[in-house]
Amino acid sequence: MKPEYQIYYEKFGLNVVYYRKRKKLTQLQLADLADIDRSHISAIELGKVGVSFDVIFRLCEVLDTTPNKLFEFRD
């Protein structure tokens, strides 16, 4: 990951946290529902890893949102 993009990974992760909490899910519950390891959910939320389209689409299904919303970064 290029350092100049780190802020975008972090903002994406914050959006995942927002939508997860809106659904009142723990990281473990989200991980189980999306068939993703809990440690990977944590890394996504912290902006430590990149995310494939498959993972984005699974997260959207579970979180009842769209990719647009996950990439709608606030200042």
C-alpha cells in the first residue's frame, strides 16, 4: 500500500465500523456473516489492508449498504 493512499484505507475502514455498528454487530458477527476471518475485519477497519471486490460486495450484503456508501468519505 502506498503511503499516500493510507488515509483512504483508514476512511474506508471507518465506514465499515459505522455500518457495522449501525447494524449492532460485533466484528466476530460480521466476520461470520460475511465469511471473513475476524482478524481480517479488524485489519480492514483499522485501514491496514486492502480489500478485494468480493469482500466489499460481501460486506455490503451483510451491512445492507452499497459500495458507494463504503467509499463515501467524510472529512
